[in-house]
Amino acid sequence: MIEKLAEIAEIEFSDIVEATEIEKGKLRIFLKDGSFIDVWFSKKIRGRYAYHWECIDGRIYRHDNIPHKKWRNIKTFPKHFHKGSEENVCESLISDDPEKAIREFLEFVRKQLKDSFEE
């Protein structure tokens, strides 16, 4: 499955993706702006995941479903979205289907990068 996600990133998002690397079950997507995305699926707990974008300016964007008690008030708990920082958390509406989710996340990244270039 992770190989298919790498293929989607490289082919469908070649305008923003420089390269991909799979290591120890984690997919790293290198972006053309110098930042990267890590995609991780738990081998121990079925369905547990994280899509994490580490921006070059220090911002982070992450969809994950690790059930942190701190975020139990979020409507989509345990799914949640870190929007720019670890502490700014809101609902996560990302798909539970990994192929749809990678496309949704990379579309979000594409828009963020486009918006930052237009500023």
C-alpha cells in the first residue's frame, strides 16, 4: 500500500513533489520547496495513521487519529488536525481510505504552497 501512495505522490503531484523514500514502513515525500511530508501507518494497531507536513518555516500540519485525551472534545475524535502548530487542533475530515487521504492531503499542501508563492 505505501508503495502505491508514493506512486500517487510522484505522478499526480509532480508539480510539488521532488522525490519519495520508503524506510521502515514510513513514506517520506520530499517537496520542491525543501520541506517534507511523512506518512505513517501503525503496524501494531490497524487503522492508526499520521500524515505530517513539516514546513520549512516551522509550521506543522498533521492529520492523525492517535486518541490523545487532550483532544477528546474535537467532534471527529480520535481523528484530529494540527493546523500550523501542535496546539492549534481542529476536526479532521480526511478520508479513512489511504489513497483518497494522500490525494486530499497533497491537494491541501499544493494549495498552501501556491498561496505562499502568491504572497
